[in-house]
Amino acid sequence: MLASASRPVKKSSPKIRSAIDQWVKGKYQALRAIKVKQPGPEFRQEVWTTLRKIKPGDSHSYQEVARLAGRPKAVRAAASACSNNLVAPFVPCHRVTRSGGDIGKYAYGLKMKKELLAHEGAPVA
């Protein structure tokens, strides 16, 4: 399921290919070993750093992510950082849900978000 949804990785990036292969096989922390950098303002960077700390199988609300990133009232900005994430699942924005328990949105589609969460062992409604 997930393997068919992945995009090809350049041959010049064996570390990335290996990390993705390990993640698909259930070694979820493999993606954290890859350093990522993407353009964005300071708060987005803080949100993306925060997202990388959420453990596989866990989820946080946008409100929790905003608080952990240092701006508890910046819930919409945290959601915006998630929607502007260019390196999913290395920055696992799929682990962020709405406060009421609703799964929320995902740039790659709700079906993919559910598959990613289920793959990592998170409860999915």
C-alpha cells in the first residue's frame, strides 16, 4: 500500500532510500536520522522541529504543536506550517490531528493520512 504510493528516490541518495525502506518495514525512527531543511519563517521551523519529536503511533493536536513550538495561541500558524511541509513523512505532519479528535486534513489526502497513521500503529477512526 505505502510502497506503491511512494515517489522514486534519486540514486544519488542511498541514505534517504535506506531510511524510507526501513520506515516502510516498521523501523519508524529511521526517518529521524535524515537531516532535513526546508524554506520557511522561524515559527514554521519551530513547528517542523516539534513535529519530528512526535513519536510514531502518537498524535498531537494543532494546539499542542503550537504550544510545544513556543506560541500556544498560534494554532492557525501551526496548521499552516503543517500544510506547507514539503518533506513529509520526514517531518511527520500526518501525526497532527484536530483538538476534538477529528483526524483533520492532510496535503496528500485523507486516505494517505489514515494509511500513514495506521502503518505507524496509531488508532485511526
